[in-house]
Amino acid sequence: MREVYAIGVGITSFTRLEYPLSEIAAYSGMMAMKEAGFPNIAHLYVANMGGCALNHQAGLASAVVDSMSLTPAGATTIENGPASGASAILQGFLGIASGMYETAMVIGAERMREVDNLESTEFVASLTHPLAEYIYGVTLPSLAGMFTRLYMEKYGVTSRHLAMVAVKNHANAMDNFFAHLHEPITVAGILDSPEAMTNNPYVADPLRFYDCCPVSDGSACVILASAEVAKKMNKPLIRLAGVGQATDTHAVQEREEPTDLLAVRRAAAQAMQMAGIKPGDVHVAELHDAFTILEIVESEEVGFFKKGEGHLALERGETSLTGKIPINTSGGLKAKGHPVGATGVGQAHEIVLQLRGEAGKRQVKNARVGFTCNFGGFGNNVVCLTFIREE
Amino acid sequence: MEMNLYGYKCKKCGQLHYPYRMVCKKCKRNAHNEFDLVPLPKNGKLLTFTHLYTLPADFEVAKLTLGIVELENGIRVTGQVSIQNPHMGMQVKGKIEAVRQEGYDTNYGIVFYEV
């Protein structure tokens, strides 16, 4: 296989955007093109989950490739639930690693705020098993709530730990211009104050409002290229060194050990093995914290901490910006936002910035190895990526 | 007639599944629909639950309690929980009832009550 490099990135604000989905998608693509010096794009991959269901836009990639005047390049839309973004990057990786293409553009885009909350909840709930889960009213927050209760019972995670994740990620997002929430919060404010039950009500108990990510619009883009193209550029060389993907049962109840996220463990192991690194080598990571509990659990499953000890590491501050392994420096899904199809590409965007040393106030010092975990469904389809900066 | 949830028992290797799947997860060799329908027990132990306050549009109630129950034969099912103050590990009994009205369609599923 050939080596694959990220030569350009772009992003829009993750927020409510009043533009057509195809424009939202193209915008981050234009930023990345400018940054990469307008390379010749052989194939465009567009990750999106709700174009058909929410925005009346089928075949999004065809709309975007033309809107960006990239025809006759190939164009493919990739729908893989909330893991669409990293799945599209994986496809771009294969296109270049195989020798088929020299450059490929990967865009993730979503416009969920076009519909009201009820409709977007319903849309995301369609990820669940239609007969064993959906008909009962099961949504993603309810699966996360049931999972959290088990985790609290087994490992001693408390609401305070969950709030600490939210506080950390909100603080990181303050330094990220593109984040959805620029809102500093404190544990006292969302948990201890007399107003806590009003400003932080239960959504799916024990998960509260500030344990859940916002519903966002937005897009992000990464341009991938072969070594030959990348080495001509006057920029730090960021190599997409490892990719991994794994799946698990559709219905959560069927998993043998309900507190395990096996797909995360397997996908992460693949992505790290391919890159030739160990969890301890990672300097900065973006983990899929659609719910605060997931950041804690994923930090264990990918191997940063022992199973059941992620919340203790969080307590010690090891996952904060100045800690041993900073997690979600961008604000994560919790505060940067979660435009479902764009999220995986957004994570890669943050890691590329960090490895280049362009992350501004939230820069992790001397970051050379970065890792992302993009989590689909409730852990039934997970894609992990490893990026390495080459000197 | 008593209504049941049904498990699917592979005719080749005897593995019991719920929910339905096309291919047996143990032997992976069954032909299409090569399963025996086995009524599942309705009683079991509540493994975990949540009170959900942001509901899909079909539910016009303030909150919905959902849970995962391990039935007497070890099969786990997700269902609605109609218990005021549930706790993990408690014994529950299930009934098959209408659980969701989608337009003119009524969906039936399992609802758990206190024993």
C-alpha cells in the first residue's frame, strides 16, 4: 500500500446554518482547496446521514462535485450513520493507498437544524433496531442512559465525573472559533446550584442536558494525497498512518457484556497496529463524546487507560489540555457540536491542526501522533484513524 | 389468545436468537427462515433502565421508562417499564401490549411490571 497524507483541511462553524446542504458542504471544501493550493481532485467523497431524510437532497456528492466545479471527477456519497465522516476518510485512504488516485477530497456535511427537535430526534432514533428497540420509543439518549446506569453501578462513575467531561470540553471549545457552544460552565453551576434541575434537567436519567451534544449543522473537509503530491507542498507532512473499522450487534441488548464497546476496542487496535504505535504513544485524541459517558468509556476502550479507570484519569486531569493525553481539544461533540455526517471529518480536521501546530490557544505542545474515534449507532459501527506528523 | 414475544431457534444448531436475524450467529449455515419460533418467557430481571424525558413525536406523555431485562432463559430484551421507582436487579413480569401508535399502525411489544 502507498502512504497517504492529509494536505489540506477546511471547516465551517458547527452551529445553525441557513444555507442549502450542498452549499454548507462545498464551503469547507473551498477552504481546504485554497489551503492545499488547488490540487487536481480525482475523487470526491461526501459523508452525510440526513440529506434524504431531512433536507430533500439525494445524491449529495453529485450536487457538491458540480457546485465546486470539480466535474468530471468521481463523486460518492457515503451514509454510515454518525460514523459516516471517518468512513468516508477510510474510503479516500483506500483510493490513494491502492494507487488508483493521487488526490481525493473528503467532505462531511450535515444540516439537521432545518427540522425541529422532534423530527431530528426521530431521525437519529431510526438508527436503532426497528423491532427490538425503536417501537418502544428507544432513542440514542435512552440507550446512552441505560448504558451509563450500568457503568455507574459497575465502575463507580458518578454524575460529577460526567459533568467534569462537559466542563472540560466546554472550556476547550472557548478557544475554538468554529465550535457550536461558546459557553463556559462549572460543575457547581450545572450540578450543585439550586437552579441545576432547571438549567440542567434530566434527558435520559442519569444523563442530563449538559451530558448530551447539541444538534448542529456544519461541514468539514480533508484533502488526502499520495506522498508524491504531498512532498511538493510547503507544509508539515501529516500522514494518515492507520485506519480501523469494526462493527457490533445492531440491538444493544444482544451484547454479551453490556458495558463493553467491543467495536471501539477492535477498530482502535487496528488503527494503531497499522500505524505501528501503542496507545501510550498518542499525544492528542478526538473521541466521539456524543454523551459525556462515551468520552470516559472510549478513553478506556482505545487503551489510554485501564477498563474502569477512565473517570479516575479524568479526575487527575490527565485528559485536559495540559494533561498526559489531552482528549477533545476542539471541544468534542459535546461543545464543538455534532453535525452527524460531518463529525468524523471534523475530528480529523482538529488532529491535522494539532499536528501541524496550528491549533492556536488550544495547541498541545509537540503533538506528533494524533488519534480519532468516530462512533456510529450505539457502538455498532466504529471507525478509528491514526495520524502521524513526519519530520 | 395469549400474545408472546418470539425467539428464533436455529434448526441446524439450536442457538436461540432475539431479535430475528437472517443468519444464525453461531453456526452461520442456516437457509432462509430455517428457525423454529419459540415463545420467550415474560419474567426476568431488570438489568438497567432510564427515564426518558425527550420523547419521539409518537409519545404524548411527559416521560417514558425504558429498560433492558434478562429473561428467565437468559435472552435479553429491551422494553417499556411501567414501574414507579424501578431499581437494577429487581424481578419484573412482562405483558404484551400496544407500545407505540404510528398513525394508523399499532405496534405491540413487551411492557414490564412489578412482580
